Amino acid sequence: MMGIDKLIFPPFETRIKKIDGKTAIFDRIRKKYIILTPEEWIRQHLIHFLINELKYPKSLISVEDGMNINKMQKRSDVIVYDRDGALFLVVECKSAKIKLTQKSMIQLSNYNQYYKAKFLVLTNGLQVIICKVDYITKSIEFLDQFPEFR
């Protein structure tokens, strides 16, 4: 699907249908069909990975959450809350054709100025960059794997 078969996320059983001549994929978080773009393909793989492989609770995952940054309306791709309702993880998904760059990481960091999540994830489905943010020391640590959901 989408011409990409080497994603780092495992395949999952997709629900795909045509809507007004466009291909759509079922989003289990929003509980509706979403037009399938290359970025949406990555987002859906990531969501299924978080739920199926890492056992993140589906009820604590939000998609396309709105925020205002510098008086501009922005949307985060995926956010995960902890059991206390605090922001645990913010994810920025890119198309597999987009290289992960410093510019992408700055975009995610800017989003996190609003969210203040403990972990940041940037992925294009072929690579993933995971950071742990320490607000006391104002530093970030790059991680080799996704944080365990407690």
C-alpha cells in the first residue's frame, strides 16, 4: 500500500474503502474513515504499533489535536496522555518520502512548547527519532526505543 513496504512499523489489518473516488483508511482513534495520504499511512501504522505492540491504551491517544502557536492554528499528529491526564508523548508523522531533518525536529519542538510532553517522536515510517525531555535541566536525551507506557 502507498508504494512503501519497508516501514519500521509492523503491518496491520487495514480497513480501506473508496469515498467520492478517493481511498480512505479507517482510523480507530477517530472511529471514522480518513482520506489516505502518505502521512496518514504512517500515522495509522504508528497508532497500531503503539496500541498493538507497545500496549498503549487506545483511550489515551488523541489524533490531530488543535493548538495555537504564534497566533496560528496547528494540529499535532498524535498525542498520548498518561493515566493522570498529563501529556506523555507527542508525535509528528511525515510521509516516507520526506527526510527527517532539523527543520522537522524544530517543528515538533515548537509544538512541545505548547504541550510540554515528556517524550517527543518524529517519524517518517522508515526512521524514528525519540527524545526524552528534561524540563528541570532543559535538556533532551535521544532514546533507542519508544518509552514504556506505565
